[in-house]
Amino acid sequence: MEISLLLVLDLREQAALQAALVTHGAPDALVTLALTGACRIHTLDEGRTLRRWLADTRAAGKTDFASLNIIERELIRFGV
């Protein structure tokens, strides 16, 4: 199954995301999003990996960043 989910950030959110990505092991999609302001998630597995990383990072209290929570909520809403 292939999905096409495009995530886009404005410059303020992109800068905040870059600052928040000091934790190691961030999925490629999130790194791309931080560096370019947009990323495309092509597979369900890629979306699940991103969602799992966001949930684990939030649960561990490693970052309290609103955009990460919004991305996680949108992935859930999208059905990932």
C-alpha cells in the first residue's frame, strides 16, 4: 500500500523543529522536514516509524514541542 502524505512547516516551525532534533535516531522523514520544511511519506511503514518515534520521544519526555505533537496527531488522523 502506498500513501502520499505531505507535511509542510512554516519557517518558524522549521527552526523550532531543527532545535528540537537534538535527540538521536530521528526518522529520515522528520530530519527532511526539519531541514527543508516539507517531507513526503510514501509508505505506511514509514508513517508508522515516524509516529512511533514521536510517541516514544514524547513519552520519554525528551522534548516538549508543539509541532511534534501536531505531526503525531495528524498522522493518527490520517490513519497511520
